[in-house]
Amino acid sequence: MALTTYLPAQDPRRASRLAKAITAGGLALALLGVSPAAQAETEENGEITEQEVGENSGAENDGTGNDSPENDDAGSSGIGEDTPEGGEEDPGQDAGDIDEQDDDPEAEDEVVELQILNINDFHGRLQESASTVACTVDAYREQNPNTLFTGSGDHIGASTFTSFIQQDEPTIEALNAMGLDVTSIGNHEFDQGAEDFDSRVMPLSDFTWLGANARHVDTGEHLYEPYEIHEVGGVEVGFIGLNTLDMPRLVSPDGIAHIEWTSLTEEANFYAEHLAEVEGADVVVLLVHEGYGGAGFAELIENAHPAIDAVFSGHTHQTYAVQQGDMWVTQGGEYGEYLSHLELAFDTAAGEIVSSEARLIDLNLEGTTDGLVCGSHPEVDAIVAEAVEVADQLGSEVVATVEGEIPFARAQSGPGEPDNRAAASTLGELVADAQLSAVRRTNPEADFAITNSGGLRDDLPLGELSIRDLGNAQPFANTLMVGTFTGEQVYTIFEQQWREDQGRFSRHGQSSNVFYTYDPEAGFGERITGLWIEGEPVDPAGTYQVVLNSHMAGGGGGLSIAPEAAQMQDTGQNDLEAIVDYAREQAVLQPELDRGGIGVHWVTGEHEVYAPGDELAIDVSSLAWSHEDIPVGETLQVQLGETVLAEFDIDATWFEDSDERGRAEVRLEVPEESGGQLPLVLTEPVTGTELALSVQVEENEAQSPSPGGDEEETSVSVSVSSEEVVAGEAVTVIASGFEAEEDVVVELNPVLGEFTTDASGELSAEVTIPEDTEAGEYLLTVTGESGQGAAELTVLAPVPAADLATEDEGTEDDSRLASTGATITAVVLAALLLLIAGGFMFYRSRRNAAA
């Protein structure tokens, strides 16, 4: 078929229309310049309202959910509140017709009833749904021979073990057996690069892969067929295939470096017109691997060519069947859970569609009400059975060894009671480390990874570790995503381990470069007291790249903050591939036992200024792993300052719904040491867990240097620009007595900043008091290698914004009115220029027309 690129000719009437538009614009500006003062008054009174413009952009991309028991809130999410007008909430509900069919019997003889079934994002779910899809498609074909079966991409890639272990070839064989007619390409088809897709996947396929917006980066030529026409019942149906514009971020860039992914809208509309006007297609359908919330999809739907009758979408794993004018837009979730179903009545005499209806077919054999849904297909059943047998054989390949006597296992509620999802596990940390390692290949800026405990389904054995072992431990083959979050949102990610929706705790598996402290006695949303990545505290105002699986990215596991990410990117990798590759690379695996989260509850005040002799009381928890084969320390070692070293017993009582196992009550007397910040270090030697805190101690007068004392001792002097400061505001710290260019730390518990003294050993630095600092008396300290000094500082509570009165309420309005004369002049001059330009262009257009 011809793939000639066509550019529409310039319409000569556009010049006349442009001249009129410019002239009208000039008149409008002249009118706008008449009464800016009145307009300012109207704005002041709040009388101007903006017209609300509704966008049919649908739901945000909620990532990929998972309907398995892994997910506490299972199922694919639809487009929710942002569903375009006329959309369905129930994916199984019929949405109605465009027009009622003519009752004329002769007209009925000329009307062809046809149907199109579509599947998207199958992802190699052979054992789960292949036979059901095949059987149901055949049942619909038997009901109406005028049936086409199509796809919207991602049929392979991010697959479960049975398909993944054979590079998805059994899935392609099953799609052939189902009689798939045509499909768009998707991002996962390129997981192993375009060369693999072109030379291996396409030759194995008995159907056509379409990609109208995949062009060669140098020549602009199509790399895949842009469209294909199928005749059914005498009706010519043209299909156009498109792929997501996010491709460069979804797969390895090197594998698709020669491909330019062009505009969805421009390619769709060009070929829609070509099919309708040149090829004579009766019906035009888009197969698009993109959905509501995805790049360019809203623009595509809102600006679709009138010849486009339906859009079968994918990629966002949503469920919807909605109508935009006369055009249907559908998506059938994921993994063969639904089929999109479009019925058309085409009048061959009139050459038009006279009625249409779209819905989703629920393929859940236990819950569907569709009498044509069935679960057995002899040819596909045999393909699946053979794939399972091969997977069992190939899965026996040993890829790594687990050394020692400590397993990678799920947490327990007690000896012999596995799967305690409320506690951290060595398996969860291994999975998160593997996912972080995999994603950093293409996203090196990724900061850390988390995974949901519900996705861990089996423990790993000691000794030899096979691919099947890894597949059993993590059987869902979720896609790996990277979300962009603020530091404040990162805090919320860990706060949401305490699930408000279910009133329980669900511990994230987290990569080993993350550590946090929490207060188990604090209220909801206030428990995380400290959070560090690679040893650096998380900055609430900073930006962080978080790796998480598609289930969590969609809000699964109670992580409702995930859909609020500034960006959520599909990496094109799945969790099973990630852990298999990681095990191969490491070869030898052994759990790291230092704890990633410690409970710290201050019985005495955390920010209190202690005096020598005062009692310091802290309750510490989460010092032990919740697994019978992981050793538990007997004592917690505590050092305060330079003189106090003590040990406290650890209580190893098991807990069913928390990560609190391993508790110690720390009770110390503040020593007679110099004042300021005394280091408080907690160490559990069996796991190697260490936590560094600090305690603020008032200056001991007996140890303070007296005037005229020993001048050989270093005397550090510290003062502040104001002895009182409001929390959230800045104060200048002045210090002297240090060595030249010495590094010093300014602290108020926490650290306020790190600085370097000048050539005279002096410092003048501005620091900001944290907004959440409680009102009270503090010692601000400046510490360096040559000494430490302190100054008293009173922190005041911020004044509520409602209590702040504006003395001069007329300033803004006065400023606005003062500029009125200048505004009038500018507008009038602009209007005159536009009127002159418009008149000149109008005159030219008339002369050209006469000529």
C-alpha cells in the first residue's frame, strides 16, 4: 500500500480571513481601552468571572493495578471523576446508540451488522486468561461472522514467568491461535530493542503490527505500516496504529535511537482523511497504545478527524467505554480481564453508520453475566500447557547462591507464622534493592525504591537459588515505575504505612539506602520524625525520584499519595526481570541485618534543655527482625556524651500487626559535662543497627571559663543578632575564637547549617529556625574541632495569618488606578496599529482576488 506523505495546500481565502481577524482585533482593543478604570473597579468587586473550559482529558494515569490477592484494593481503576461526559462507571453497562435504526424493512436489508473486539495490555498472561480470551472471541465470531479481533499494544513484555522465560513466544503463538487480525505496537514490544522486535517478534506474528507515528529519525520514513484495511460483510474498515509518545523514557534509549515518535493527533488525522477520501474506507478506527492522562491523548480525542469512528486505547490500564460526540473511546483494563466490544450498523446504501454501541465484556468466569464468556479453547489450552512444562524446566536454572544461615524471607507474626505484612522483611529489602538497581540503568537519578509487602508470596531457600524460586517469591510481574515527588511527599509515602483506610500498619519493603525514625505514640500523619537517603536527611522542599511497582504507583497498598506525583514514568521493566538480573549480577546473596526503621518515643522532652543530673528517658522499638531464623540482640548499647556508657535489655516479644518487635527502655542521668549538644548514640551490635541522636544540655557554670582565666585554652564566643526569633524566620549567628577556615556546625537540635570560618577564625552566618520548632528557651551552639560555644535563644510561636492586619488597604488599588492613563495609551496605540494593518491586508487580498 502507498505510504505517500501528503501536506494540504494553502487555502487562498485564509489571507482575507486573517485581514478581517486583525481588523476585528483592533476594534476589540479600542473598545477595551475605553474604561480600564471601570474594569479595575469591577475586578475589585469580584464581578468578573472566568468561563470554565472542561477538558476531556479523563483520569490521571493511575499506573497498573493488580487484580490478584497481592493487592488489598484489587482491580483496574477506571477514569473516575474525570470520565468525559457520557462515560460509564460500570464497564459492563451498555452505553447506548448514536442513532435509532430506520424501521424501513428495505433499509434493514442494506444494513450490515458488524462487531470489533479489542484487547490491550495482555502482558503475557498465558495461564491467567489466554484460554478465556480465545474461547470468548470464538463465541462472538460464531454469533456474528462479521467480527474483527484487534489489539492496542503491550501484548508481550512485563509478563508472568510462564511467558517471560521463553521471551514471550508462547504468547505470540496464542495470539495467532486466537485469530488476532491487527494491532498497534506498544512500548513493551520494544523491551529488548527495535532490532529484536523487527527480526524476531514480527516474523513470529500472523497479524500486522501498526505504528503510524514511528518514523526514522533521519529520513522521516515509516518504520511500520501506518494503517491496514479489513473487509468484513462488505464493509471496509480501516485501522490506524499509534504508540505512546513517552517511548524514549520507557525502554532503553539505545534500542530505539533511530526512531522518532511523532504526534498522535497529526498522524491519526492525516491517515483518517487518507483512508476516508483516498482508500474509500467505510469505517475508521484508531488502535492507540495510550489512554486518558497520557501524553497527547486528550489532544488526540478533542481534535479527532470527523472520519474517525472509534478509538481502542491502552497503556494506562484503565477501564472505560465512553462517547465523544459520535466517536467511541474504550479501554479494557489489563491482563485479559476485559474485552472492548464495539457493535456497528452500517447502511451500505447510504454509506454511513446508522447506530453504534460500545461496552466492556467482563471475562471473570465467576462474576461475568455475559453468556458468551467461556474458559476453554483446545488450541490455546495446548499452547499454555506446553509453555508451563517448558517454564518448569527452564525455571530450574540456578542464577545465584544464598550464603549463610539467615534467609531472605517474609516477616512472621511468630515462630512458624509467615506473611506478617506489618513488619520489615529481608526479602522485601532484597526486592527493593533489585528494583533500584534495575531502574538506575536507564534512570541513574533514581534515589530509592519501595515495594509492597503484599506482593511477596514465598520465601527464598538457602543455598542454590533458581529462576523459579525468584518467580514464586514475586509472581505478579508488575511494571516498575519512577515517580517524581517532593521531599514532603516522600515523608507522606512512609507515613502511609499506617493505613488510614484500614486502620492497620503495612510496612513497605525499602531499599537498603533508606533509614527513618518514627514515634509509635504520635498521631496519624505525624509519626515519621526523621528520614535519610544515603545518610543525607530528606529535604521537604527537595525533589526525589522514587522507584515503585505499578500496583503502588496506582495507589495500591494504601499509597494514596502516589497518583499525586508530579510525574509517573513507566520504565519498561518488570519486577521479575529485575530480581533475576540482580541475582545473576550478584551471584552470592546474603541479607543485610541493620534495621531500616527505628521507633523512638521521647518520654522526657526531645527538645528540652537538660541540666546535669536530670533523667533522660527514651523508649526504643523495632530493634529486631520478625523472623525466627534471624538472631535478636539481647542488649542495646547507649552512649551519652563522653562519660556515660550503659546497656539496656531488649524485649523480643512478637507482635502480630506492627514492626515493634525488639523494645528497650533507655533511662539515663545527664552527666556533668560541658553544655550544648551532647551526642546520644544507640547501638544494637547483633544486627549492626546504629542511631545517632543528640541532647541539649545547659551550660555548666562551674566549667565555664572565668574572666582572666587560662588564656592558653581556646575561648569560643557566640552571639545572635536577636535573642528572640519567630519560628520560621532567620537570625544571624556571630562566632569567634575558632581556627582560620575551620568547618563549624550551627545547631539548635536539629542542625541549622554547616559553615566555614574566615581567615580570622570568625563567623557571621544567617540561619533559619525551622517552622515546626516549638516555642521555648534554647541554646544555639556553634561547634568545631577547636571548641564549642553557645548563645541563649528564645523561639516564639508564629503569629497566625488571620491575626495580621494590613495597615494600608488601599495601596494595591491606588497603584492600579495610578497606571490607568498609561494603560489607555498603550491599548489605543495597539488598536490603531492593528486597524491599519488589517485595512492594508484586506486591500491586498481584494487586489489579489481581482487579479
